[in-house]
Amino acid sequence: MTLNREELRKLALPGLAAAALIGAGAGLIWGASESLRGAKQQLGAVQKERMQNSERLARIAEEEREVKEKIEVYQQLKRLNIIGEERRIEWADAMTKIRAQRELLDLRYRVERQRPLISVAGKPGNVDFYASTMKVSLALLHEEDLMRFLADLRNSGNAYYAVKRCAVSRTGQAATGTGMMPRLRADCDIDLITLIDRAAKQ
């Protein structure tokens, strides 16, 4: 079909309008694509920031939990009088009390000079551990007396009691009808461990 000049002139304006609309539509589509791409980038950045914030909060919560645990351990050690200078008077009082309560017939001990513990795994840099070895000689009616004595000693507090060595031997004394005679003797080396927090002293 052939269009004459008059018909072409009439179609010119609608054609221009259609071209303008097509261009506008293409511009809108491009603008929408750019907006969508920008929105996706913003969403990715927000999600990344949110993930980083969640990880930061998780780390803070974990650090807070660890601090609370350490505070609880510290307070428990403080209640047991393990933190600070050694308490020799309290140790002597505990031994006297155990001897009387358990009616131990023969209990002898001596505490050696305090010494630093150099290699303590995982110890904080500002905490120093010290040990004083208590050498104990104890007459026993039976082995259970030794277990009770060690339990009483640990429960008395005032230090952390670490048993290094205990040797039980027979005394060779025969039982008599006049009363109970100890037939066993225990010789023990027990470390009385205390710790000093230099940071707390400053």
C-alpha cells in the first residue's frame, strides 16, 4: 500500500508521539532496572551490616558469659580464702579442729617454707601461685580415717590442698584388749596452694 503525501503528513504527529512514548517507556524500564539494582545493592549492604552486628553481639554475649564465669570462680576462691597471703594460723586451727573432731590419736605435721609455682598451665599474667608443702604423719585405725582426714582438710578452706603423696604402712602393733590401737600410719606430702592477684593489690 502506497501512502500519498497528505496521508504521510497526517501520520507524522502520531508517529512522533508513538516514538516519544516508546522512548519514554524504554527510559522507564532502564530507570526501573537501575532502581532495582540499587535497591538490591542497598539490601545486600544492609544484610551484611546486620550479619556483622549479629556476629558482634554474639561475641559480646560470649565475652560477657566468660567474664561472669571468671568472676564467679574468683568470688568462690575468695570465699575459700585461697586468694591472698598464706594463712598459717588458720591452717594450724584447722588441724587442731580435725584432730579433736575425728579423735585422732596421733597427728603430727609441719609446714615447709612457701615457694612459687613457676609452671601453671593457662595462668593469667598478673596472678602468681605459691605452694607450701605440709608433711603429715597420721596414725590410723583403718584406711577410711585417712580419707576422712583429707576431706576435712579440703573442706576447711584457707588454701587449695593438693595431695602430692600418701604412703600407708603397718605399725606392727598387735591389737590388745585394753582399747583400740592404731595399726596403720600414713605419711603424706600435701601442697597448700594460694594465689596472689597482683592487679588486685595495685
